[in-house]
Amino acid sequence: MLRSEKLRVGARVRLRAPHWLLMVRTDTGQVVRPDEWDGYYIVRLDQPALYRHADGTMQKLAEVREAADNLELLPDESAQPGSV
């Protein structure tokens, strides 16, 4: 849970529980910026997701708004031994 800490722009994250109307191809992405709503972030997904509207139409989304407590911070791959 990330409620008390601020996420830096560019941080790699995983969506803990994507919204039930959101069909994700991958649950990982990168923080683009804090949202205007406190405690939320705009996350650019590694692959676009599909959002199902109430009328059944689908919309492709490259970025989603997520609450900080629904994001898991992933290790920084550039800090891993053996990374280029």
C-alpha cells in the first residue's frame, strides 16, 4: 500500500486490483504524474487496456487514473545487477 508515500514520475507500478470494467492486457505501467485528485496517479500501462462503457461500447485506454493504495511499487530495473 502506497497511501503515505509519494510516487515519483517514471516509477514502475503494478495495479493491485484493476477496475472490473477495465480489461487489462498487462497490469504493469509507469507513473506519468500525480492526478488532480489527492492520492491518485495517472499511470501509462505497458499495453493499452479496454474499458467497457455501460452501453457495451469499448474504449482503448493507454493511461488510467489509479488510487495510490491500488498501486504496488515495482523494483527499479535499472538498479538491478546485470542490467544495461
